[in-house]
Amino acid sequence: MPAENGKILAVSSVSKRFGGLLALDSVSFEVQRGEIFSVIGPNGAGKTTLFSCLVGTYPPTSGSVRFRGEELKGLRNDQVVARGLVRTHQIVKPFRDMTVADNIRVGVLYGRLRLRGAKARERVDEMLSRTQLGHRAQVKAGVLSIGELKRLEIARALATGPDVLCLDEVMGGLNPAEIQQAMVLVRALRDSGLTILMIEHHVHAVAGLSDRLVVLNFGKKIAEGRPGEALRDPAVVAAYLGDETKEEARA
Ligand SMILES: Nc1ncnc2c1ncn2[C@@H]1O[C@H](COP(=O)(O)OP(=O)(O)O)[C@@H](O)[C@H]1O
Ligand SMILES: [Mg+2]
């Protein structure tokens, strides 16, 4: 566990309704500064919806999201980013006709740091190097491989200067070597002082990286704890690991 402790994010009774569907049903948990905190659960459990409610993509139908004690509910995404909470997208969203470096520059110019000139260039270079995209800096994002696109998604979010980085399935579609590389990156990000929220399907990555996790199923939190305990919970095995085993069998 990190040396500098203390609650950074408090999610309280967050619900999200899409018409007749209750995608999130009164979900509560707290994240400590410096944690790697995972959100897992089968497809459709409400994980991405949870991230969207945290960062102001849309507001929760009810409940509260407090970041360093400040209520975020009602703030727009850019206002949340300016406070230091940012997410990546499960379906990667680069500007495909712009270069990799320019994609990252958008986060540097318009995120929390709003750097200009030499400082902006330095930060773009730093993000390229941290995500091992330096050799791809001047190619259009549209030609990147899925592994590179996932790293660009992280670089763009990181470029904004967050304290809390929410990663939505950044290991999805990667091969085992790339997953290993992504795990090293996530650990390095945490060690550099970030707090990480991570939606992930790869159980060994979740088990290997997470300090704690919550498990969602049909919008409800069904388990919470350290991975060694939570992943063995019978309700989790039934809901999630069964699903994962089936996915691996199909793959
Ligand atoms: N914008 C939306 N409008 C309507 N239904 C949505 C929307 N986003 C997600 N849903 C539904 O909410 C549920 C949870 O989706 P999602 O949060 O994407 O799940 P997960 O990320 O856990 O796979 C699903 O049934 C999905 O179809
Ligand atoms: Mg999702």
C-alpha cells in the first residue's frame, strides 16, 4: 500500500437509469490515494457507465461522487478533468487523422495543465516515451495497432495531468506480451504518484495489480475487498469468473 494515504474518491449510492434499465443500482465505495483499485464484472454489469458517471460524461440519476471532498455531480467532463480526474475510453477515441504527438498535445493544451510552448513540447515527449510511442510520434493515429491505440488512449489521458486515472479495459484485445507491458506501465504510473481505477477483464492482471476491487453484476456491487478474497467469493465466481472462463474458451 502507498505511503501517502487518505481517501481521494468517495462514491455514494450512485445509480444510473437509462429509460427502463437500471444500469447502476446504488453503488458505493471509496478509493484511497495511491491505490490501484479495480472494477470488474461481466459484460453489461455497468462498469463503463460507472466511469462515465464519475467523470461527468453524464450525471448519475442519483447519488454522490466526491473527489477530495468536493461534489462532482453536475460538473461537465472538462470541469472534472480540470480537477484531476480523467478516464480512458474502452472504445478508443483518437483523432484518427491527427498524428500521435498531436493527439497527445490536445490533452497537454486543453487538460488540467494547459501548458504552452517548450513546456508543452516537453510534456508531449514525456508522454510518448512513458507509453513507448516515441517511434510513432509522427504517424496518423488511424494507422496504429490496437496495442498502440490503447497506449495512445493512456497517453492522451495522462497528458492532461490527472491525480486519478480511470482505465477502461486498456488491456482488451492485447496479446500476452502486451498485457505484461501494460501491467508494468500501470504499476509505474501508480509508483509515480497516481491513483488508478481500472476496469479489466484479464483476471491475472486484476489479481496481480489491484490493491482492492469491487465486483459489479447487473449494476449492483456484489463484492469488495482485496483480490485474494474478493475473487474467491462464491457470488463472484458464479457471476464473473464463470463468464470469464466462457470467454477464454471462445477465444
Ligand atoms: N448510453 C446508454 N444508453 C442506454 N443504455 C446504455 C447506455 N450505456 C450503457 N447502457 C446499458 O447499460 C448497461 C451497462 O453497460 P456498460 O456500463 O457499458 O457495461 P460494462 O462496461 O460493464 O460492460 C448495459 O445493459 C448497456 O446496454
Ligand atoms: Mg465497458
